[in-house]
Amino acid sequence: IDRMYYGMPDLLSVQFYFLLAKSGLDIAINTLLPPLKDEDLNKYAMYKAYLSGARYYEFSKALAMYTDIKDKILLVDSTLDFTVEQLKDMWKEASKV
């Protein structure tokens, strides 16, 4: 349902990692993920599996993860404050890779 609502294509792994690298989110996630293991093992396992194991990536799931940890991401790098529209634009660009 979320995919229909957002109308965004699913991304392949290479496209998703392109988006993370181009936006700088990869550095923030790599910084935040290890400490999360001690803070909330269930969330760590869920995020780790999603980030490294999905066959394809859905916009709604990626947006939910970004929104959930946005405050922590901004502590790592305040320039990573994206609106949903900005994230959609980056997602569309990555879908063309």
C-alpha cells in the first residue's frame, strides 16, 4: 500500500547504495549502526538486515528508517536533513543508475 501511495519504484541494491553514498547517508549510518547494537539489538538486527540483505528496496521502508533515526543522523551530520520531496528526488535519480 505504501508503495502505491508514494508511487516510487523499488531500487536494486546498487541503486540504493548509490543513493546512500551520493547523499552522505552511508557515512552517518556506518557511524550509527555499531552503537545501536548495544542500545537496541532488535532494531540493530532489523536495520542491518535491511541495509545489507534486501533484494530490492522500497521507498516507504527506507523513509520509515530515515525518519526513525533522523535525530541521530543530524547529530552526525546536520546537512543530512532531507524533506520527503528531496528524498523522492534522490530516489528517482538512483532508480536511473
